[in-house]
Amino acid sequence: MEKQSEAFQACDCSKCKLLPSPPVLDARLVRKHKEQDRLRALLDPASTGAGSSRAVKRPIEAQAGAGPISAPKRARTHSPSPVAPPRTYISLAKARARNSAAGSNSRSGSEGDEEDEGDIEDDSWFSEPGDDDIGSEPGDGNALEEMGFGDEGALVDDDDGKSSPSAMSSLCIMDLILHVGEYRDGHPGGNDRAFDIRDSPPTSDDTDEDSDAPERRYVMSSTQLKALMRRYSVQEDLRDLSDEDDPDDEPDEQPDEFDITNDPMRYNAFDEQGEEPEDPNPHDEDDFEPGNLPPAFAEDERIRYVYILAYIMHTFDRVKDSTIAQYLQSQKKLLNNTSPDLRGKALERMALGRRAMQARLGVEPDQHIKFLVLCNQCWRRHGVVSSLNQLPSPTCSREGCDGTVYKVVERSEGRRKRIPVKVAPYAPLENYILRMLLRPGKYDSMSSYLQRPEDRGNDADQLAPLAPPLDPLDAFATRSEPLRDIRDGYGIRTLAAGLRRREVPKNQSRWRVRDEPPEGAQHSRRFISLPCGLVMIINIDWLVICFAHCLVSEQGYRFQPMKKSRNKVHSTGAIYVTFVNNADTIRFLPSEMHLAFVLPGPSEPTPEQLNEVITPLVDEFIRLYYGIKARVPGYDEKQSVNGTLYMNTSDLPASRKVTGLRGHSSEIFMCTWCETPMSSLSHERCFDLDGLVQRTDWRFLKYAYRYRTAENDEQRKQIWERRGARWSELNRIPGWLPALNSPYDLMHGGFLAVTKHIVRTILIKGGLLLGGDVMDRFNETLGSVIWPSTIGRIPDKLENISKAADYKLLALILPVVLYCALQEDGQIPDRNPPLPRKGSDADGYLQTMQSNYTKMRVKDTVLLHAQGKASLEDIDRAQAPAVLDRNLVRHYECIHQTCVALRIWSSRSTTPEDVIQAQTNYTLACQGWVQMNCPLTPYFHYLVHATPQILRFGPQPSFWLFGDERANGILSRLKTNGHLGGELEGTLMRGWINSQLGYDLIRQLETQDGELDVDALDRLKSHTDEGKKAKDTIHRRQEGEGHHSYRSPRYAEGTVDGSRNCQSTASSCSCPRRQIKLAQTPIYDLVYEFVRDTWHDSLRLIPFGELTEGRADTEVFGGTNVRSHHYVMVRGNKFGAALRIERIVHVRHERRDTNLPDLTATCAIVSPFKTIPGLPALPWDFLAMDSGIAVWRAEETSEQMVIPIHRFTAHFALLTIPLLRRAQWETAWVTVSLDLFNPEPDILEPGEDEEGEGDDDAGGWLEA
């Protein structure tokens, strides 16, 4: 026997010895059992004999009142869980029946009257009536009383109302509370179905109670119920969590009405020290004049060229300052020797250091950063670093805080210097907006991107915001209306301009807080109808840095800016601001994202500390909301610019912290969108969107303001625990709703939580991949997948998958890979997989899963009982140990439905109808898992809200966190010296700002026409985001939507017409290309037929060798100007010519009439796949269209055909799967579409091929 914890011991008393194996009990109970044995021995020595005739000869019914029941033998019994040892269990209904029979003595001891072994639910035993009282010393108390259970629990006779002593032993009650049992698959005692709470108590048919026995019912005492509620932290009266006013948390004085946006309660860091010192680096309005140039543009072009190359080396190549200085000095000597005209004053003034070079070019990052000085305890702001000498004391100015602001160090020659102990680099948001709008065309594109025609009309100033619909579908004209970006969600039209957030008395609003339209106006104006209404997203994240070992996050980014540190671990935070006014293709480029704060480490701030530091950013949000003026190129006057905070897309812990809401581990406030408790994850109602009770954000705001005005910590604690809200600085922003504007992220929730839980917990820990070579087949299939070359490296084994992007791709192909692993003769067997080996880790995982599910189910029932929605009998039924249903077919169906839902929700283009279909599939999957007693995590519930969030905010890819995580990766690659006190954070902020200032330099260089300036401009553009990602999809969509971007000839692929301009076509080909003699190739006829049909409106084309017969409109296709390409770019996807795409050719036909333009065409010669007639049924057939899965003949293609390259839709993954042995083909090819933007047909419709005929079973084509 394995060594158990000291709290549990194997009991060897006279009664426990009758069991097949001694039960493991609490040590105190073991001592009591032995004490009872000694006392019984004094009264009747025979009663303690393990094999006494008295114990054996008594029938089971009689033993039920006195001794243990001998357990029946069962096969396939699980081994004891290493986490929780097995205990005997009996339901209250069974105890009620057996004790009733024992008390009435109505049954005989004949064999025919004995209870069948199959009717015994579990091993169980009872003690004699009153046994628990034997040997109880005064003041000692028995085990029940210690756990909160008194001796009130009894069997009550309904006829006379007299109570008889309880026949249940301490062990039975212990098991009812601990909910731990010996779990077996499929035995009658296990609960292998979904638990159902019935409205009425069970009838006589629900128990095995004999009809002749007097009717009795078990009544749980108030002490027992309170013990259960204490164990699960359930409040006795949950009505205090409602919105009913509680006199205890009402303020003594009702607040007067005042404007919250000009908050009189917000402190000023210099309230006790006088006026706040002015910014030492103020930005004059001239800094944002389009025509102003930095000092370097007054120097010679050759010197300026050296500066720009040094800037590129430092910013993009991460060259050290010492190397930059050496480069500048060497170039000065070179110019002195090669350019005599520069000798003298020009070279004498040349900058020779990195900082001087940046100042000359106007790209000095420190001019755009404020280094805030913080208290190291409460994080209260004490000005900026440059004003540190003006502080009167090194201690914090907050009353009651003993923190330190700065320390004094001794320098050489007796000098003393103040060093701040904690610094937070802050880049003002207004400064970034003013610089961004100086980019040519930026103001116009950002002003119009979110607007619909009605938003920009002459009466747009009278356009009211859209009222939030009761049913989100009411906001759309049809259910097939496309959703491609945030602007397509209805929420963007509900934003209002000019609101004032006010705290008002109760008689004006039950929530005490409300947003009012401008004074004198009937309603507010729709925000996006403003001349330039900027809509922003905030994201906050912390990155943990380990120094002993390199830490790789779940997204795969190494964030290790500190190479050496005594602290070993350092947590640095970043706050990003993203603009919805940018198209989704450029929205998350680093040049378009603003890094507002780098939060200092080494640990994460508390919510109160975070409020202190983000106050300046919130002040800017409020100023932008009411409008600022900005200089814009092409406009004589300054233009109005407004901004509002629309969304908080942080991950779940950071989102709850910055919004001031309870964490996701809270029982009552697990979900901020609805009132679903965490324990309800064990019930189907948790995943029924229509049955959820939605929360009201104004309730959170009400108690957040009450939290701020609370007089002491005890009141704040009560509000936090009972109301689920604390103060957040974001609540001062008009229109801001903390829960509604914080949608759940699909990257973390869908891929790193749900998909990971399916793979790691349900499949692996649940033992679904046990037996034979199932896991080997899974990994073999995963490693054999043929991915497009643009996907990158994909792990070939399940244990190597860790990134969100890997789980995203795995969710697309998981139904096919799982089929290949589980199938037997082409079908998934409708049975349970083998049980884990006893004592193995897999067995321990399975036991723990089932035990945790049982605990959650009981807690949910107790919570419902406290709300008056469940009876004591429901609590009794919930005690039965849950047994995980491990049926392979049912689990596969749930996994497939979940993958389909994730695919639709992660699509860049979708419709309301599609997301509703995804919601249906996902609900069925989660409820199916609940019916199988499968434990799920809170993220499974959060995704229930994915459909209403997509309808409100648009498709998930338009705001999910992949872009923000890539920004974290950029910060992680910056070189730092590892110094604490904010120096590390300052380096990260400088690196980010420095790269963005390159766009200012590009704008200024475009005004110069010198040869070296043009070359410097090209070099600089090649390092920008657009230069690195100059794919046609991005530029095509930007141009169509009026966006301006900088394009690099270095990275731009050549277009299909042979030029290098990517702006005018939807497709581009590889630049390395060769000219071919088409007439000498076997594809001449195919290409001729294609161009003949393509140009039939312009001329009559005849093949080479035929005569024109003198007709002016007839020309011969010689095929002499044809180029072959290695690959083609279509809508950002790279299609190669390495596999079944035989060739990609660009054809140019020169007209006989030189006045007519040449005709061009680009096509591909492909070999389509073939479908399989009479294909046997496959498990994904019902949802094959939504899954993007299609099946083809393996290793077979149709004859070659020519298609225009715009017919290429997207990439797909290719797998080989086995079929039924009796099928005509043993294997088949399966393609899984990776296109999450455009719908892709599974097969070509008849007549779609170029000739209108061909193989009826011809389908898609394979690309590499």
C-alpha cells in the first residue's frame, strides 16, 4: 500500500475489516472507530470478531443498521487516485431505504428477499444507532460537529413527526462533503449521465424503498447545509449580490450632481508641493508644421546621407553606440580627404555621436517621452525625471505611505546626485497623433475609413448614435450582410460624441452614474460622423523575464531584455494604443501602434498602483474626446480631431485588472457579461446563450464609484467581494463600459485555452488516445501534413505544440488527424478506449478530473439551493461520484463541432448567419461534454459570448491579440543593459519610438530631390513595415480605401505586366523570370485557348500556322513574348509552380496596329484533383462545408487545364487518410482550406472550366 498523507489512515477496526479492502479515513475517525471497538468489546466481546457468525449470518437488510456491507466484486476497477484516496459512498436515498427496512423489520432473511448485488450502488457501511455517541468525551465533540455538522440530521417519520436517531455514520457524512469515491467505468453505482436538477423531490420510483415500509424522507439539518455552504464559500443569502440597495453600503450623504470628466476627486501629485513643474521638453506648435525641417537638412547632402545611414544602422540593425561613433568619425575623415569643398566649417560642425546624429535628423526619441518619477510603494507620480531636484523630500507625498521617491548618491569631487528609484516611461498620445497626421493622406484616410455614406452627408451633425438593439440581429439588414472589419459591427455606430459622465442622486438614476448629451441638445451626435473621429483600442500586457533560464511564452516570444540581474525574474508591462481607423491590414503594424507606457518591474503593479500610473493617459483620452486641433498637410487651417476609447483587448487577467472587475477565478463574477457562476460549468445551462442573464455595466460603474468614496478598507472589501467591482481610472471616460467594451480574446480563449484543453486534458489526460498505437498514428499523421510554404515551421508532434498560432492551425486539421488516429477500418469505433493502467499518471489524471467535476457539480447545486432553485434531494443526487463518459464517437462529434465553430469565429470575413451557426455547433459541443461529465474551463463559457461580440465588434481577427503579441516580440529583441529602476523600460520605449520616427524622416526626405537623398529614402523605406511586407493584398486594399503607404522597390514583387509597380493590380509574380518559346512547349494549345477567350472582345486570335485571310480584326498568336515565373502572389498568398501547378506564364501580345496597346494575360497550367464516386461516409461529412474539408482521389489528377490566376482562392493543407477496406480506394487525399477570408468552393461547378467540359469529377488544384 502506498504511503498516504498523515491526515488519512487505513482503518482496521472490526467493521472496516469486513470490507474487501480497508477504507482510508481521516485519522481522527480511525481513532474513534478503535475507541468504539474497545467499548463494544466491554459490552459484547463477540461483536469485535472479524469473522463472527453474528456479523456474517445477519441479512443485508439487518446489517444496514449496524455494520458494513460486503462489497460485490467488479471488474475494471480504477486504482486509487494519487491525489485523493478512495472512500466508500452511499447516497441519501439508498440510506433512507435501507434504514427504513432495518427499522421496520418487515423483510425476512431468506435468499429471495436479499438485495441483488447489482442494486448496491457502492461499498457502504453504517454504524449502530447511537454508536457515534459511544465514547464521546465531554467537550470533545464528534467528527460531524467538527465539520459543522451537528447531530440534528435524522430520519423523520412523517406520520407522527418524531425523530429517530441518525443511522448514518461519520464516514457517510464525510464522503458526502468530500465527494470522493472509488470510480469505475460503467458500474451501476457510478453516475455516467448528465446530472439533472429536478424541480420536485424524487418520487418513490426514484429509490429502491420498499412499498411496505413507512414513508420517510431525509431532512438535511441547517448545520449540515451551512457546512456545505461554508466549504464552497456560498453565501447564505445571495440576494445581497443583486442590485437591491443595501443600507450598509449606501453613502451617508447622497452626492451632489457633478461632472466626472472634470473629476474633483482626482488628486494632483503636487497638491502638497505647489504647482507641477513644466515639461522640460515642451513641443511648440512649430514642431508639427509640415514644412519645418530638422537641422540636418541645412547641411550638405553628403553629410546628411552619412547621418541617415548611421540612423538605419542604429535603429534597424541594432548597432552599438560605440560603433556608430566610429562610423561617423571615419566618414568625417573620408569626406575631408575626398571632398575639399566640405573642409572647414561644414565638417567641423558634423555630429560624431549617436545622440548628436539623432538631434540633427530630428529623430531624438527622448523629445517624445516623459520619464515619470514614481513612489516605489504606491506608485504615486512625482513629476518627471528632469524636475527631480525640485522635490522637497525623498519620501512619498501621500499621507500614510512610507515609500521612497529618490535616493541620493555620492559622485566624484563630493558631488551628490538624486537618482529616482522607479521610473515609468510615458509617450503622450496626443504627441503621437499630431505626428501621425502629418503623414501625407493620413488624415483623409482615417477620417473616412469608418464612415458609411450616411455618416458623411450634409446633415451628419444631426445624426444620432444607433441605439443598442435588444436583439443584435436587428442591427443588420439581412443575416447575410458581410462582416469584414470592426467597422461592420453595429457597436461602432452606437458611439456618441459630446457626452458628459455625471454622478447624480438616486432620484435621477438608480445607478447614480449616467452619460448625458451636451447641454441644450436633445441627443448626442454619432461619433464616427465627426470630421475626424479616432476610435482607439487599448491593450495592456505583462511579460515575465527569467534570467537563470530563458523563458519562452505560450506565444513563442522570448522577452528577455535583461541579460544579467540579481532578481532572476523581472516583469515588465506595456500599454499599446491601436487605431480602428486604420484598415485591418495595417492596423497592427508597429508603425501604426502607439506604445503609451512601459510599466516598470520587477513585479506587476496592483490595481491601485496601475490606476496611479495610467491617469495621464486617461486624461488624454478625455481631452481627445472633446477634441484637439492638428496641423494637416494640404489644409491651410488646423483641423479638428476627436478620439474615444472603444475597446480593451487585453488578455483576461490584465483586462480584469485594468477595468477594476473581479478575476476569472471568482465564483459569482466569473463572467462579466452574464451572471453565470463558475460552478455551473458542470451544467448545460452554462452554455445556453438564450438562457443567460446578462449583466448591466452601469451596476459595475455604480459600485466602482462607491468603492472610490468608501471611508475605509473594510467597506471597500465588502464592495469588492459582494459587488465585483473596484475603482478604475478608465471609468472617467464618457461612454466607457468596463465589461461590454472588454470582449474576450479568441487567441487566448479559443486556441490557448479551448483547443489546448481539448488536446491536453480531454484527449490525453482523459485517456482517449490510449490503446495500441493511437498516439503514434496521431503524431505520424500530424507530421505528414503538407503545409503551404508561407505557413512556416509547424511542429510535427503533439507534445511540441505550444504557440497560439500552432493551436490555431491544429484546430483546422484536428478532425482529420483525430480520425486517422482513432479509426478502425475507416470508422471511429463506438466504444470506450482502454482504461489507464492502475497507479499510472494517466489513471491519476482521470481520477482527478472526475473528482473535480463532482465537486463542481455539488457546489453548483448548493449554490442553486441557496438561491431557492434546488432542493435537498438535488444536493443528494449531486453527491454521486461522476464517471467520465469516454465514448470515442461522442467525443469526436463534440471536438468536430468545436473546431467548426472556432474556424467560423476566426474567419476574417463572415456573416451573422455564419456566426449563429457557429454558436449552435459550439453550444451542442459543450452541452455534449457536460452530459459526458467532462470538466470544462471558464474559457469554454466565455466563448459562448463570441457571437454577440462579433456582431457588436466585427470579426475576431480585426482585434485579436496576435498583433499585440508580435509587438511584444519586437520589444523582446531590443538590446538592453539590464539595469533596474526604470532604465530597462526606458531603453524599450526609446527603441520603439526611434523606429517610428523614421516615418517623419521619410516625409521630410520626400521633399528633397538630390541623388543621395533619393538613395537614402529608398534605403529607409526598405526597413519600414510596408517595405518588409510589400505584398499586393495590403497595397491593393489600402489603395482602394484611400490609404497612403510607403512602398519599397526592394521588397515589392514585379507585377504581371512586367513592371515593378504593385499598386495597380491584384496579382504579382516573382521577379526572377525567364522568357520561353511557347510554340515549342506542349502547353501552347492550352495557353492559346485561354488568351483567345480572354481577348475575344478585342480581336479574333488564330493559332500559329493559320492565315489571317486579310481580315483586319484577325491576328496570329505566335507566343513569342511569354515569360515563366516561379510563383505568383494572389491576394497576399504565394502560389508556387513546384508541384501540380505546371507553369505560371505571363503573355504579352503586340498588336499589328502600333497605336493600339498591347494585350496581356497571366495564367497558370494546373492539374485538377479528382473526386471519389461512391465515397464511404466519413465522420465530418455533415459539417464538411463549414470545416473546409474536401476528399479527393489519392495520387490522381485530371488532365491539364489553364486558369486565370485570380481563380486561385487560398492555400490548403494536404493529408492522406485511410478508407474502408471494402472501398474501391484504400486511401484518399484530404484538403483542409486555410482560407479564412474568402469562401472557397469544394469543387468547380459544371461549365466553370475554360472549355465548359472535361471530367465531371474534376475538382480543385494543388499548389505549393
